[in-house]
Amino acid sequence: MLKALGIERIILATGAGGYARTIVYETAGIYLSPEEQTPENVLANMDQISNPDKQTELTAGWMQTDKFVAKAAAALGVDFSKKD
């Protein structure tokens, strides 16, 4: 129905006559180096992982990958802004 109206890429939640749009947001999260990637460290950092202050709407699957690669690159001192 929505596609026929030209409305695409939304999640429409419905129930008992109610209608709402579901939007997926993701927190900024953190980077942990390979040696830091333990269940204990994830749990210890859960407040920062869950902090909604810099959450963003993910409108495409690649956006999550881009965010995580950028965090890892920054932690490793890799600068992607330089173009050769």
C-alpha cells in the first residue's frame, strides 16, 4: 500500500487501530581494541555504549559499518580524510 503511494523505506507499526512510524537510532558507541574486547569490558562500558546523546538515525545498512570503521581508524591513528 505505501509503495503504491510512493512511500518507501519506512517501518509502519500498527495495532488496535493505531499507526506509528518506527525509526531506528543507534548510539555513538565506543571502540575497544582487540585485547580489550571482553564481556567484562563491554559490561564495564555499558553506560557509555548506551548514552543516547549522540545517537543517529541509520537510514542505510552501510552507515553502521562506516561509523565503526571510523572509530577504529581514529583509535589506530588512521586518517581517511587525505586523498592521494
